[in-house]
Amino acid sequence: MAKQFDVAVIGAGAAGMMCAAVAAQRGRRVVLLDHASRLAEKIRISGGGRCNFTNLHAGPQHFLSDNPHFCKSALSRYTPQDFLALVKKHRIGYHEKHKGQLFCDDSAEQIIQMLKDECAAGDVEWRMPCKVAGLERDVTGRFLLHTDCGDIDAASVVVATGGLSIPKIGATDFGYRIARQFDLKLVEPRPALVPLTFDEAAWKPFVPLAGIALEVDVETGSFKGRNPTGGRFREDLLFTHRGLSGPAILQISSYWQPGTPIVINLLPEMDLAQALIEGKGTIKKQLGNVLSQWLPARLAEGLLLAHGFALDARLADMPDAQLRRLGQAINQWTLVPNGSEGYRKAEVTRGGVDTRELSQQTMMATKVPGLYFVGETVDVTGWLGGYNFQWAWASGVAAGQAV
């Protein structure tokens, strides 16, 4: 005989544990299943092991979706301050690091333990490691889960299995398979918050710059019309052997479309062409030395060589047109990535279950009463910096209050 529950939550990550805890504390009989042997590995490795668990400024404008208004309801009903209250209740020390990003003082393990304790407060039953082989819905609308821990009968099922990013810690397409099984549309998943790569031959001049980091402005897409697709950030950029990384690139990767350029301003605080032209009369230095005043020396040299400028050319001898070309190469460096480092290095997955299939109040599939999708499985993707965890908490609470 299948054991009966009110709610079965599949996936014991951030959204799944939050949902299970909220539902159980409302008096629902909840079982929480996960195929992994280690709990919440994505929480554990996040923020360098200290878990960037939310962002003080999180709002709908920090999320991408084909249906951008969907996230507003859940985010407005469970805010960063609500999660912070839970952190304080469990006496977890935290600090703000950068632009509203909150981290544990000690360890991400504290957030995992907090969620376990919240689940325990509602007597959540655990099945872990436990693989779900299949899911059926009977004529009465109840669900039967076939698992390697035995069959489970549940009135509601919450799918919190995440996206495809970081497969080495157990990411799978399970959530998408369940959506397809019940004829729910998907927005094509793709890696997001991921380093970008470039054609090997085209990138060759920049390979020696690997390891250099600096603050830049980066943008891509269009900012015109009723539905602008563009993204623009000021963050740190990191040169790698295969392309570009760092927070600036991770952020812009979520907006970047294959085949389109990204534009980088390597000196966002100055108009380089103007500074060089104005300096011609007074600066007697060579071009490489002049540029090294504002950029790391190795980067200044590498960029000059890559763009065809001689390092030993004297600034005073350079025609204005050449200096304008150099200025544009550095203030508006335009380049087209050939791809990304893929799910292996992606922090999250963009796309997923189409939110037009779900209720924004409850996260339930409107066509399939009793079936819910939360967290990264859904087509809602946050910026870098704690936003994706806030979506996990908010969507998990929305479903937890509804099931």
C-alpha cells in the first residue's frame, strides 16, 4: 500500500525545504523527497560557502522571464525582510557585502540547518536519498509517486527540482519531464549567470591577459520599444583563457542572445579619446605608458597590441583620428561571444516551466489542480547576488501556503 500524505515535495533544495516547512507548519502532512545523498548542495557551495541568502533590494526588476509580471505576487508577499526575520530567529550572524547582498558570517550550513529545523517544527517526513521513477494522477485527482523508497500517495505534489546548472551536484531535467508529461509549456532552458567564451583564433591576442580583473560597464540587447531586452551592469570583469568571466559577465550572460554583441567600457569613469587628445600637448610619454596610468599595465599593453597600436608610439605624434579609434576600442569594446561555459559553470538556468501555465498566487498549474512548480524549475531567473535565493524562498512560501 502507498503511504498517504497531503503534500509530496520533490526536491529538498532552497525552494523545496521552504515550501515543505510552510505547508507542514499549517498542519499538512508533508513528505520531502530528494535523490541526492547530501542535502542542499547548491546552498552549501553558494557564496563561497557562506551562502548569499538574499538581497535587501530584491524586486521584480531584478528578474528575467518571458512573462515578467508573474514574479511580482510571490515577491511582494514574502520579502527579503521576511527571510531576514527567520535568519534572526535562528540567531544566524550575517553581513552585507556589496550592493545589498547578505551572507552568513560563518557558514552556509547554518541556512541548511535552519531549513531542516523549520521542517522539523512541522513534522515533515524525509525520504533521502530517494529517486522518483514516475508520477501518475488518478481519476480522483490524487497523485501516485513511484519511488525507490516505495509508493507515495499525495493530494498535492510540489516540483522543486531546480534547473540544469551544475550537473556534478545532481542537477537533472526531472522538473521539465514532469511538465511535459502534463502538457505544460516550457520556455527553452539555457545556462545563465555563466562565463562567456570566444572563437579560439579571435581570442588568441587576449589569452595572455587571463587573470586580470577590473571594474567595467557592460551591456547587451536593446533598450528601445515597449519590450526592451537589454541589460546593463557595472561590475568586475575577469579575463580567462577562453573568454570573459567575473560578476559583470555573469550578469550580462542572462541577457545575451547568441550571435549578438556585448559592449564593454573598460574605463567607465572617463572619455579616453578626449583625455588623450587633450594630453597631446603636455604628455611626452609613449602610448603604452600613458594608458598604464588608468589600466593595469599588462592589460594596457595587451589591448594596444590586439588593436594594432605600437607600444612605443609617442602620444604627441598620434593623429586625433587614431586616438579616437583607440578611445572607442576601450570605451566601447564590442565583441561577439561564440557561446558560454555551459551548465557546468552556470550558476542558474534561464527558462523552464512557462509561468503562463501557473497561478502567480499559488504556483499551481492551472490545467493540473494539485501540481505546483517552484524555484529554479520555473521560468523566473534572478540577477547575481542573492536574488535567486529570494525567488526560491518567495515561490516556496507561496506554494506552501496554498497546498
